[in-house]
Amino acid sequence: MKLPASLVHSDTVTKKEKWLGYLLGPAGALLLNAVLSTYLNVYYTDVLGLTGLWGGMFLTIFPIVSKVIDAITNIAMGQIIDRTRTKEGKARPWLLLSAPLVTITAILLFTVPEGSDTVKAIWVMISYNLFYSFAYTIFNMSHNLMVPLSTRNSTDRGGLSVFNQITTIMMSGILVALVFPMVIMPVIGVDKSKWITLMSILAILALPLTLLEYFFTKERVTEEASQEDEKQTLTFRQQMKTIFSDKYMVLMYVYFLVYTIGVTLKNLSLVYYCNYVLGTYNDGITQMLVSVIGGIPMGIGIFAVWPLAKKFGKRNVTLVGFLLYSFGSLICWLFPTNLGIVLTGQFIKNIGGLPCAYVFMALFADCLDHLEWSRRIRADGAAMSIYNIIAVAMVGIMTGVFNWMLSLAGYIKPEAFQSIADAGAYLSANGLNAQVALDTLKAAADGTVTVAMQQPQNVYWVISFAFVGLEVFTGIILAVILKFVDVEKNIAKEQEEIQARKEREA
């Protein structure tokens, strides 16, 4: 079948490619994923009420088991990409397929039918794996390869990496940090129908934007492959042996593993931290302040990070950044309930996180080029499958760990009532206390009142450690790891040798 052709024809990176293919195109799917990363677990615990299902073990075990499936599909997808041969490249065709799949499966995540807990559990398990293990795996694998496969020019590659991250950090951040806590969450509360409507809109938005990414990207590195490269095929075992024999690739995977553990737990706990430790349930301001004030450096970083990385090196700037990252987290952890101090700590932390956020994929691409130079193969799909396995496995594992910690600590989910009187009667009958006085609560447009409960002290500790404590340690570990990732010192020479080698083989 003939695929629609790319609308980018230049041999060098163009402005429309940056703005449409790398900034706007990925916005839909990445925004959807950002919202899911923050709120899907909230939907499971607060709307569907699954925290106590199977004695609290369902939300602990099912995400971990699901990620085993996800790991397998990532390996398979990496092999498929490495063996794909089309005029449109080896990764881009899968972007085209992922567009409708992401939309459909994302909607299924929230349309959980009413029924017994068993029915809900089965639907959650199936829909979760259809989205994460199938649809989003296809998108994420192909999307993440766009920067490494776009060009060998380090400057252009770095620029595309920055544009790619602007989408995740700025566009996703604006909605997740501003609109959701201030406007959307207070309105939808724990109303299932409102959740379904909202998430369906976001899922549908992802479809045309992902198509935009397909049409305005180009795989120049794939296109330059010689006939010898096209015939080259290695077994999965050979690919893994080759990849893990390279010290830079191993270091980057360890780095990404540690980073993902910290970030995932932080993302999962953000809403809970703002609802219970720092502020009150859906107060409309605390989460916004934490995300926006702490995230202001991310906007500044658009202009500052890449010039600094070019002058001092991607590795060096990122290493120093993680020391600041750890220091900012420590400030927050020492004073987790003080809004002013937490905002200061978040600001410092996110300054430190700037280099990692914007230039990681460019550094990873340098490691892929070094692997090609030293081993004479490109194993983009296999290498990215390991990267994605780490990402998705840690999301599942840390989700399970976080839910297990909440259940063990005695987390009490909020409840929706038809009136203040009903709420008072329920609290009295169950020996519970509301987080704030009932007469201060405002009813939603439909008259319902959502009441958050006072949590046991252990719950506050768990949430604080997850959001601000763990990354004190991961920041230091990451700085140490980066000390040994000096791939940049010879990468320009290695890229020249790769090009000369291909010219001889052509």
C-alpha cells in the first residue's frame, strides 16, 4: 500500500517542520498522555472507587502486570520498526496508524460500564492495555524516534529536541497546571459522565494533530542508508548484545530508569499533595500555583538551555542542573506544608530540571550515533524499545507502589452527596471528618456536593515523600551517572566518519 507522502522535501530542517511537525503535531497525543499521567489514577481512586478493591491489591497489582504486557509490545514494536522499509521511513508510517488508535482506546479508558466491581476491573484492565500496551506504544515509539532520525546535524537535532519538549512542557503544562485545577476539576468533581465527556474531547483532538506530525516530519537519517544498510538484519538477541555492549547506551538507560522512577511518583502524587498536604481538595489555586510558579523556569528554558548546552555541553549543563534539582526538592521536603517555601523550592528545582527536559533526546541521539560508529549498525527501533520499556514499566510499577502505599496508609476517597445534610449524616454514621467545614462547601451546578475527608497522618507522609522527597535522592544519583557520559567529546568526528563510510559504500 502506498503511504501518503511527507510534505517536507528539504534536505535540511525547515521552519515549518519545527513548528508543525515537532511543536504542534505531537501536542494532541502528548497533552492527552500528560492529563492521563496526572488524573487517570485519580479517576480510578476517586470516581470509580477502586482503592479498596480486592483488599487494596487491584490498583497495586494490575498496573504492574499490565506493564509486563507493555514491555513485550515495546520489544515487538522496536523489531517491527527496525524491519520497516518504506519511502516514508521506518518510524513515520506507524505515526499514521497510531492516530485513530490512540483516540479510540483513550475514550475506552473512561467509559467503564456500571456493574459489579468485577465488571469494572475487567474493563479497566482491558482498556488500560489497549491504550498503553498497544495504541500509545505505537505512537510513542515512532514519535520518540523522530528527533534521532530527522538529521545528523547536531545543531538542528538539538533545536528539534527543544521544540519537541516545548509541546510537552508548555502546552501540556498550561492545561494540566492552570485550566484543570482552577476550572475543570472543581466543575467535574467525581461526576463520571463529565469525566467521559472531557476526556473524549481531548482524545478526539489528538487525531488530526498526530496526522499533522506525520505529514510534517522527515527521516533523513533513514533515507541516507546505503544498500548494504538496507540488507542488514540482526536478530533481537544480537541487537540487545550490541546495544548493551556500549557503555554510553547502558549509562543512558540507567540514567533514564532513575529519572523515570522519581518523575513518575511525583506526577502521580501531585494532585493528592495539593489536595491534602499543601492545600484543600480542588481548591482551584494550590495546584495551579505549584505547577505554574514551579514551572516558570520551563518557559525561560526555551531561550536559555540550548545556547548553554552548545557552549558548555549537553552533559555538563544537565549534570549541574540535577544538583539544583536535588536542592530544590530538599527545600520542599523540609517544609512540605508551607506554600511560600514549597513554591521557592519548586522554582529552584525546575531551573535544575531545564537541561534534562529540553536536551535529553539530543544526547540520546548522540549515543545512537556513537553506537553506529563503533558497531556499524543502526538499531533505532531496538534501542528505543528499551527506552520505552523503562518508561512504561516504571509508570506501571510506581503506580502500583503508590496505590499500595496509599491503601496501606489508609487513604479515604472523597464522596459526592445530594446535600450538606446528607454529607453530615454520612460522616457521623462512619466516624469520619470532613477536610473543611461542611457549611463552607459550594454545590456544583447540578446541586451535588463533593466532600474530601481528613486523612490519617501516614497518608500525608506518603504523599509528601512521593511528591518532594524521593527526588532529593534521584537528583544526586543522576548527577553522578552523567559524570561518565562523555560521548560529546568525539561525536563530531564520529559523525564525519559515519558519513564518509556511507559515501564509500554508496
